[in-house]
Amino acid sequence: MAFLAIELFIASEPVLAPSILQQRVPVLVGMSNFLVATSNFSVWYNFPTWFQTVLLTSASEAGKSTGAHLIPNGISISCGSLFAGWIIHKTGNYKRLNLIFGLFPFVSAILLSIMREDSPPIQLWLSIIPLGFGNAVVLQTMLNSAIAIGTGFGQLFRGIGQVGGVAISAALFQSVLNTQLHKRIHGQDAEEVIKFIESI
């Protein structure tokens, strides 16, 4: 609330300028940056948990395994950024890129959601690639369209999305976990067992 009050009424050069909030393109750019950052950080935050809880690896092994399994994502982010820059330079068109490659993270989310303990290694390694590539393209095209209206505005919402991605996904995870544990664990010490599992 203090941030909004200062930005809207006190700051001489606010990042969140009221005039920008009244324009459609800046608001859409901000929303896009928020959603991209949220999806990225949700996956990066929960990926180690999946290896630890589904594949039953130790915390240290899960960290190493996840770090290795995030390498394709890092490569795809670099490739996506270069690809977007090259296409924009060649054609000057970024809106179509945004629409097409904005679907890639959705595809990756589906691939990641169907991973199981018996999934083939290729699925564990490659399911995350569309996420990195698509989000990199979207962020580059959003940056291109945001230059005229202030890159800081887009960066603000990207930062909020980074924090929100972790907070929202963690809250959803804990809520679903709590519900499922209460459904499956019964008995005299059920609550203690559930609390212990949730604290891990």
C-alpha cells in the first residue's frame, strides 16, 4: 500500500505512473511479464521437490539432479532470446511471435504435469525446454514493445511475478498436500505424522 501511495501521489518520476496504467499496451505488457515470471519461478521452485518426493532422492541429490535437468531450460532460454532478436531484426514483427510462442509454456506445463516416477529419462530432460524457449521469446518481444512506454514498468511486474510465482505455487502445493495427507493418513498419531511430513 505504501509503494502504491508513493508511486501514485508522491514520486516525481514514478515507475507505476497513473498515465501508463490507463493505456492498454503497458498494462498488457505488465501482465505478460507477471505471468511469464510466475510460470518460470513456479517451475524452478518446485522442480527439486518433485525429484525429492516422487523419485525419492535425497535433498542434496535432488538439488544436483534438478540442476542438471535445468540445463536444457537454460540452453532453451538463450536460444529463445537469440531467435526472438533475430526474427524481430529481420521482420520487425513481434506480435505474432508473442502469440505463437506464448503457447509453449502451456505445452511444457502439460508435459511436466504428466511426469511420473516411471517416466522415461527423455521426458524428465526435455519437458522443460518449451517453457524456457517460449518464455524467452515472450519476454524479448515484450521488452521490444515496452521500450516506448518504459522498460522499468515491465520489470516491475516481472519482479512481482518472480515473488508471486514462488508464493502462489508454494501455497497451492501446501494446500493440496495437506488435503491429500488428511485423506490418506488416519489413526491416533495422524496429525503428528502429517505435520512432520509438511515440515520436511
